[in-house]
Amino acid sequence: MAFFQKRAPLPKADLQHLPRHIAIIMDGNGRWAKKRGLPRTAGHAAGAETFRAIATYCKEIGLEYLTVYAFSTENWKRPAEEVSAIMGLLKKYLLEAIGQMEHDRVKMNFFGDLSVLSPELRQLCQRTQEISTHYDGCQVNICLNYGGRDELLRAAMAYARDCVEGRADPNHLTQDQFGTYLYSKGVPDPDLVIRPSGELRLSNFLLWQSAYAEFYFTDVLWPDFSKEELHRAIAAYQRRSRRFGGV
Ligand code: FPP
């Protein structure tokens, strides 16, 4: 598995020079549960705990942006029981987040089409977003009913509407302007994309935004992902030379 980073010794991440934006595909919950003879939903519950711990740690070390892939536009294909368990975990997390927002000052944001969620979950998403609008802590973006291709199609349609209605010029569109039609409007592109669980693909995550992201793959399953693993990912990132197509 030459693609994976070596485990030991623990590399020292320089926390004074963090990437601005880390994005994570929280993968491996199902396999984590299966290895323990547990239902997949138990894996998601453990994954939600890991998310809490990692998000808290990111806030503590002063990361500016954390984006996590919680539920994709394709995840609706999963058994109803599993979908409902994931939605339940999100609800639980958001209720808790609302309770401690004044203290945490984490800015919550959502990427994805929330219109198909239950009214209750949708309202919770809106509330957490509204309450935290002016917070200056880490911004946590939860990708919920999110797909990169879906995001690009929606952006293209919104731009086409603006052209038809005279608000945009069809002959002039810059990358920055197009970015304003995306869910990630105003958020810098991810510097580092982490995918645990041994899978080596992007799975429709932040397709536009990841154009120049650095990738870190590890075979650790998401529920087992730790601060130490995050340090390894950051240290690997810090050893990279980012040229953005230059020399
Ligand atoms: C991928 O692992 C994980 C998901 C599709 C769901 C992620 C959801 C959570 C971590 C819980 C809720 C989130 C928050 C933000 C509170 P998988 O099920 O595909 O794992 P597998 O590949 O091993 O089957």
C-alpha cells in the first residue's frame, strides 16, 4: 500500500502553520462496525463521536475551516434504517451544538440541498447557521445531501438564469464569479483533503474546490481516526511543495 503514509514515528505537525482549510471524507464507519460484529448504525454513532472530537480539536488548534462529508446525494440508496440513523445522529449533534454555541463559537454552515430533509432537521440546520453567523471560531461546513456534480449543475443553472434575466453576461465568467454560485461561496478552497478507510477516490466530494488540494489517504477507519492521525495528515501536508501549476 505505497499510497498510505507510514504510521510511526509520529511526525511533528507545525501547529503555527496550519492549512487554512481541511476537508474530510468520514469513511469506514460500516467496516468498523462489521469488524466488531455490530450493526452499521453503531459505526455511524462511533463516527459521529469521532467527528465531535476532531471538530473540537480543530477549533482548539485554531484551524479556520473544517468541512466534512456527512451524507452524499448518493447515500439515499442505503437502507432506510441506516439513512434514518444518520439523520438521527445529525439531529442529536445539532441539538447539542445549539446548547453550547455561545461557549464554542464555532460557525456552522451546510453544503448541500437541505430542501429534502425532514422539516425538523432542516430547521435545526438553519438555526445553527443563523445563531453562529457572527461567530469567529472555526467554521465547520457539514456536507449534507451534497454531491460535487449536483453542486456544479445547480451553479450552472443559477448562472444560466442570471444570464437570461440580465444579471450576468454569458460571454464573461471568471472562476471567482462561478465560485459564488457554489455552496462554498466565500469559503477558501480546501488545502488538505483527508480520506480514511483505505479508499483512494474522491467520491463526488468538493470536485471544483479540490482542484489544487493536497490529499492524505490512510487505512485507519473513521471511528478510529484520532488527533495523532490528524497530526500525521498535517505533517504530511507540510512536507509537500505546492506549486499550483507553476514551478
Ligand atoms: C461513510 O462510511 C460514512 C457515512 C456515509 C456517514 C457519515 C456520518 C457520520 C459520521 C455521522 C453523522 C455526522 C455528523 C456530522 C454528526 P461508510 O458507511 O460508507 O463506511 P463503509 O465504507 O465502511 O461501509
